[in-house]
Amino acid sequence: MKHNIKITILLLAMFFVTQLIGLFVIHQYSPVVKQVIGENGTLTNMTSYNLPYGMDPPQDVTPQGTLISIIFAIALAVFLMLALMKFKAEILLRIWFFIVVILALGITFNSLLLKFPNSSLIALVIAIPIAIFKIFKRSIIVHNISELLIYPGIASIFVPLLNIWSVVLLLILISVYDMYAVWHAGFMQKMAQYQIEKVKIFTGFFVPYLGKKEKQAIAKAKKSNIKDKKIKVSLAILGGGDVVFPIILAGVVFNALGLIPALIIALGSTLALAFLFYISEKGKFYPAMPFITSGALIALLIAYLV
């Protein structure tokens, strides 16, 4: 986005801040190993992440099995999204987004309230009105601020289920899908446009801005006292998947290697996104995940060397 430096910096700042919030939330749900006495009297180690709303992973889950489940879930979600778009089921999509937003915000807020009794219930009480305002009232400020808190909550669900190499494979597969969806099939653009125009909600950051032509048109309208003239507003957008997947990698690295390597992942992802913004052209769609994944993997290599 060479054409608008301020918008580029704003998107990069929101992306990086979300990574940092994600690491904080994931830290709050750090694994705790407890010894439990079984039915036959033997001691068994059980790992708990204290995730609310029944989101703690089962004890016998494997990263390989989780990876397959996530890929299947993503494919199913895309299929459902396209099907609901075809049947113009905007109400169902809003309800779907509403439930996800409440759950994700609840997990994030709960991480701040762990020392309080009934923290998960208090978190829901805070999350529900924000979700209502976000989904049904429409406010750019509320939308983007809430996005900062949604993706850390979502990422904290998946971090306990994966290891570093399963996340790396997931990022590579998502990057391939992203390139196909944007450059070949084109349905990623259609989904984004449908969400913004019909559902009136977008899963990701978006910032409206005025270009030179739009500003000139507004100036002319003011001079001519034209009040009903319609002027198109450009949108800078960054999809939610582009935000949440690097958080998952950083979170898994955080649990495995520590804070500094995780921060390197977050920084590498942000710099890669900055490079994409630098080479991008106005009016064109670009798959962000291949760039973010490349930056994250280079950062992962550096983290191992550190």
C-alpha cells in the first residue's frame, strides 16, 4: 500500500499488537500438570490449560490428528460460507459470527480475570454487549478494537493441540490455499465483498480511507452545496486468518522455546506483512499468508539459532 502510508502503519500496528496480546493470553493459559489418582489407585499426570467453556483439549489428542481436523474444519467452514452466500442467508451468518465473537472475546477477557471467582461468567457478561454492538450496530472503531481481542482468544484454543512442526505444515497448506483462493478461483475476494456489503461484518481488520480523487470530489461537492452526492470510499483490509495463524505459531513456539523466540516469530510475521504492503498496488487483492508464512518461517529459523 504505497499509496497510503498512514493506513499501512495502522494495519501493521494492529497486526503486531494482536500478536502481542495473543502471546499474553496464551501465557495466561499456560499448561499446568496435575497428578490425578486413577480408579486403580495409580497416579496419572494430566495437563490442564484452564481454558473456559469446555475448551480444554482432551488428554489423548495428537498434533497430527488435530492438524487433519483443522484442515477438515477449514474446508467445511469455506463450503458453508459459500453455500450460505449462495442462498443469501445473511441472518444465519450474523448469528454464526455472533457466537464465535462471544466465545473468542470471553476466552480473552477470562484470561484477564483468572484470579476472580466466576471469571468465565464475568467474561461473558463483558463479551456479549461488545459482540452485539459489533455485529448488529456497526462501528469501525468497535470492530477493529474487538478484532484485537478476538484472534488471541481463538488462537489460545488451538495452541495446546499442536506442536511447532504441525503448525508449520498448517501455515504452508493455508498459504497454498490462499494463493489459489485469491489468484486463481477468486472466491476470497467475493467472500470479503459479500461480508462487508451484505452481512455488514468482516472477519478481519478494515480501515476506510479517501484517496486524492475522493477528496477532490468531496471538496467539489462542498463548494457546490451538493449534499446527496455519493462518493466511493476505499478500504484497506486484512483477513482474520492472516492474523490468527501467525499467533498460533508464536504461541506454540512460546510454550516450547520461550518468550524471546515467540517475539521473533511475531516480528518476522509483521515485517513480512510490511513487505507485502510495500509491493502491493491499489485496487488489487493479494494473498497475505504466503508472505506472512515466509516471514514466520525465517523468524523460526532465527529463533532456533538464538
